[in-house]
Amino acid sequence: MKKISIVIPCFNEVDNVEPLSFAVSNVMQEALSQYEYEILFIDNCSTDGTREKLEKLCAGDKRIKAIFNVTNFGQFNSPFYAMCQSTGDCTICMCCDFQDPVELIPRFVEEWEKGHKIVSGVKTSSKENRFIYFLRSVYYKLIRNMSTTEMIEHFTGFGLYDKTFIAILRQLDDPIPFIRGIVAEYGHGFNRIEVEYEQARRRAGKTHNNFYSLYDAAMLSFTSYTKVGLRIATFLGFIASAISMGVAVFYLIYKLTHWYTFQAGNAPMVIGIFLLGSLQLLFIGILGEYILNINTRVINRPLVVEEKRLNFDDDDSIKKEEET
């Protein structure tokens, strides 16, 4: 009998973990009763009682597993690590806030049985804030146009992954894995298909995304999958330098030939200083983002450090040392 793993990362989702586990269990038992399943929660050091709920769920059902992290390892490392710990023939990754529809699980499995080893859930619309959705749309189009990899618009990682793809993830030595980029980069070789859906509103609690987390996600994709930032800095820097040199030569010649009437004052110098200064600061910032990305990879810290895990048996759990 084939086994399906459902991976659910969570952080301060005390009002959602229990209803979501029940919803997933109902779908598996009613629509996919011919499969075995496991539900794997990975908690990013919640402080609102989420862990107590997870311990209760794990005590009541051995098919529900949990990994507790010693601290918050971010929105990318934690789900990636949990996917690598899954033991199913396929793994479905979804958010804990009900914005990823549980009802799509049977559809994902259906496409998987047809031979698609990656089934990506792609948002066609959303009930979230329209302005935020608009900004996301702009971001996806920008990163898709700038990247050498054909990025997937409105794909957050929600989807199904065959065990052969999970095996590839386990081989990647990447301390800051960006699953959206990894799927876009390698998905064509796994007969990837997209399933469209409308993103629902969060069921309970507050979103943990803020400007910093969204910026961090954007910069991770930008510095990992594009060269455009550095190329733009190089080209514009060259153009600005050429213009500045031309202006300097022009004013020098003009001053030498019209020394008796020339009264330009300090305006050209001030304008030039501010122009070049602003460009330098912008490009230093862009360069800093790339260096930060390199620095994080060179340090090569573990993806996740576990505090403990629940309902993992020695015969089916993947040794965490292999992932760290």
C-alpha cells in the first residue's frame, strides 16, 4: 500500500493545528482510504500553546508526527527540512492556516498517479488583501523576467512531490534552500504539472509575514536565481561614470575657453556628487545582499536543530544527522 506524507510547518498556530489535522485525516480516510498516510508537523518554536496541542494530537494518533525546533529557523528551512524527513511515496506540503485548500489533496494524488512527479498548486486569485496580492503579482513577474530559471508565478511551495524528487532535496547541500526556485529549476525533469486554485482567507490567528519576512523572501530569490542586480549595477555605473567624465571634460574645456565669462558656480559639482553618491549607495546595497547570501552559505549552519520529535520510529525515520 502506498503511503502519502503531509508536511505542515507551523509557528504560533494554536487555533489551526487541531482543525487542520482533523480536516486532513478526514480527506485521507474518506477520499483516499486506499493509501496509508502520515501527517508531519514541524514547529518553529511556537510560544502560544501550539506545541501542547501537537503533543496531544500525537498522543491520540500515531500517524500524526511532530518535530519541535529549538528556535525559529524561518519560513524556508523548516518546511524543507520536514519534507526531507517524510517517509511517504509522495509528500504534500501545505500551510497551517487553511489558505492551502485541503480539498486539493485528492486532486494532487490523482495527478501523481497519472505520472506527474511534481504537482504544483498555483494561485489564480486570492481572498487576501488585494494590494498585497497585487504586490506579489508584480514581484513574481519581475523575478520571472530577471531570472535565468523560469520561475513559477504565484507558487508558494504548496503541492505534491514524489519520493524521487524528495531524494534530490536530501542531496542538496544548501543552508538556505528556496523550494520555489528548486522546483522551478528541476521540475521539468519530473513531469511537473500545475493545479490552479483560489487562495482562501486565513482561518484563525494572524499572519506572521511582515515587510521584513517578505523582503527576505524576495532577496533570497533575487540573489539566488538572478544576475540582473549586479549586471544593472555594472552597466549603470559605467554609464554614470561616462556621463560624469563627459560633463567634467566639457566644463573643463568650457572654462578654459571662456574663463573671462564662466560663472557656473558649484551647482554642477554638487549635482554630480549627489548623483554618483546615490548610485554608489544603491549598488553597495545590492552588492551587500549578494554577499550576505554568500556569507550564509559559507557559514553552512544546519537547516534545523531539533529539540525533540514525536511518533518517529527508528525503522522509518531519516536520521537527522544526514540533513544537518
